[in-house]
Amino acid sequence: MIPIITILILLTCVVLSFFILIQNPKGGGLSGTFGNMSSAVMGVKQSTDVMEKGTWTLIGVVGGLCVISVMFFQKPQGSEGGKSQPKAATQTSKSGK
């Protein structure tokens, strides 16, 4: 299950990178490019809102997938919550007598 979630995280990060790179840092973005044709193209004025909502949504998806992936990790065998001494250290202390 972890490899599937990892692939989903990577794909989401690629799409998120695309969304971020498309946006204009000064707020123009796609609406600035097509601003003169706003009457001809429907919804271009809303493109910055769509890109911003898409960015935040994808950030949430990446965060959610990261939290979900942690649930599938298993504890290492032999860990009982307390500090355990390495086997080599216990053997040398016994054989040192």
C-alpha cells in the first residue's frame, strides 16, 4: 500500500508544480494573458481563483496522503517501547567475567 500512496504523492506534487509555475507572481497569471478577450472567452476572469483553489486543494491532498502513509508503517520488530540493549553489548558483558 505504501508504494501506491508514494506514487500518488509524487503525481500530486508534479501537478502541484505545474499549477504553481503557471501562476504569475504578480497576480496576472492566465487572466492577465487573456484579459483583453474577457468578453470572448468565458471564465477567464476566474482563472486566478481556480488556480489558487487548485493549488490549495493539491497542498491539502499531499498533506493528507502523507498523514495516511504514516498509518501504514509498521513498528520495527523487537521494539517494545522501552530502551533495549543491543545483543552484542549484552554478550560481551556476560563473557567478560
